[in-house]
Amino acid sequence: MIKYVYSFALTLLFYCSTGALQPLQAQDPITEVIRAAVTKAIVAMDLQVQRLQNETIWLQNAQKVLENKLSELKLAEIAAWSEAQRQLYAGYYEELWQVKTALTHYRRVRDMLERQTALVAEYQRAYRLFQQDGHFTAEELAFMQQVYRGILAGSVQHLDQLLLVLRPGTMQMRDAQRLALLEEAAAQLDANYSDLRAFNAENIRLSLQRAKDQQSLQRVQRLYGLPSSN
């Protein structure tokens, strides 16, 4: 079951990353293709997490039954248990631990997919407003597209890193190491998001500086949802 979990994550992330790269070749390099792919991955991942949670509940209940049975048995009866029974009992703990580990990975991956979705939404919102602004030349808008293309491509590369982290059998690492790599990829994705927001904020400041009169200044403030300077 755990192998299926990681294979499922691999399929989702491969679809997300390859789908996210395609818009870079189109006229608008980051469009609804990325958003649709990531959204679909999140929905599918939620369903898988729910299945894992149900599996966890079942294992926990089985664990309680076994523990209650142990408390009822006399020491002599416990000593008489067969090796197969003891292995089965230990197997419940091992399976429960694996499911909980998989859930931890899934939740962290889901956080990263949501951050990728937020990054795309922020790009689309900001660039649409910059096009409506009127204070930027065609060359400046083209430069913005280049910057966005670089940031979004970098974020996709960090999602690709998850392929290596979640791929079973290809990397011999402990779960703590695997989770550490997930956190590293998440931190890099957060940095991409921060870079995007900082770039957008700088462009807004530039537009405010180019406002020639109070009326123009107020129009820019309304466009970006900024408080009025009256």
C-alpha cells in the first residue's frame, strides 16, 4: 500500500511539473494550464489522504484490540504466543508508522502545490494590472514577462525535486532525510513566491512615482487596492 502511495504522488507531481512547463512556450507563458494541473493534483491528493486517514483509524483500532488482548492474557499465555503472532503484532505498528509517515509527506507536498497555485494566481493578477496601469512601456512589460518566466520556471524545478524525494527505491534515505529534502524544496518555493511579490511591489512603487498629478496617483492607488494618500 505504501508503494502505491509514493507511486501515486510521483504520477501527480510528474503531471503537474510537465504540464506547468508547457505554457512557457505559448504567448502567455504561465496561464490556466498550470493552475488546472495543480488544482487537479490537490483534489486527487486530498482523496488519497482521506484513504490514508481511514487506514490509520483502522490500524489504530486494531492496535487497541491487540493491546487489550495482551492485558487480558496471563504471562504464561503471552510467552506461549507463536513467533508468527508476535510478528503480526509488530507488523501492525510498522504499517501504522508507514501510513503516518506517508500522510506527513502528502500534507507537505499539498502545501507546496497550494503555494505554487498561489504563485501563479499572484503573477496573473499583478501582470493584468500592470497592463492596465498605463505607466509601463511595451518593453517594460516584456521585461516583466521575462522575470516572471524565470521565477515560474524555478518554482517548477523545485516541484520536480519532489520526484526524487518521493520516488521509491531510487534513493536510499531515512524518512527524516526525505522530509528534510521536502522542507528544503518548500523553502525554495517560498523564496520564489517572495521574489515574485517583491518584484510586483517594486513595479507598483515605480508606477506611483510616475503619477504626474493627484488624480493619476489616486487612480493607481485604486487599481492596486492601496489606501488613498488624501
